[in-house]
Amino acid sequence: MAMSYDPFGELDRLAGSLLQNRPGPRFMPVDLYRDGDRYVLSADLPGVDPGSVDIDVDGQLLTIRAQRTAGSADGAKWLVQERPSGSYLRQFSLGEGLDMEKISATYDNGVLSVIIPVSEKAKPRRIQVQSRDHAGQKTLTHS
């Protein structure tokens, strides 16, 4: 039975919950799944200006940064201000078998989607088995 290999190793799972109540970067909730020959990472970033989103890959480290500015109303007296503002940060350690050059991202309705394709050399492939018949001639067999 073959084990499924996950090329992602999350760096900040435990630290993320601690960041909610501390100054500094806010926690960014994500979903991650494999869809055929690509991984899809979806991050909730409601109210974030898409121009503030920065995604970079340095070696095997994928970093997502974003900024959400606080609501402002000159002269207003805030009664409740629960929507967090400030910077958001997530980092993921990427394993082998991913095509780092073809990573792409979109931002739609407050959700950042990062598409990370599997590299060609990491995709499964089928190997045809050749056999020799009794006369020594090569023939192809179906696998």
C-alpha cells in the first residue's frame, strides 16, 4: 500500500493561535488540498487590499504577507471595533516535487488562492513492459 506524500510542512500551526492575541502579525486561516497535478492553498483575507498581498518563494519557503488597515472615521466615537487590522503572515515549508517557477495566485471576494503545480518529474507515469517472445523478438505487453 503506497503512502501519500504531502510536500508541505507547515511552520506556524501552533504559533498561529498565539498571534491572535498579541501585537504583530495576525493569523491567516488557510485550506490546502491537492487537485490532480496541483495543490491549491486558499487563505481568508477579508478586507485586505490585494495590492498589499506579497507572496514569495525563497528556496523551499513559501511566505504570504498581507496588510489590512483599520477602519477610520474622523471624529467618530467607536462603540465596537472587532475587525482585526494590521499585518498577516503565514509561512510554509515546501517539499520536493513542486514546480516553484509556475506558482500563481488570485484574490477574489476576500480569499487568496495560491496554485502550486506538481513538477513534471514528480508526476506518476506508466511504464510499458517489454518481453521477448520465443524467437528472441521484442514485443510490447500491456500493463
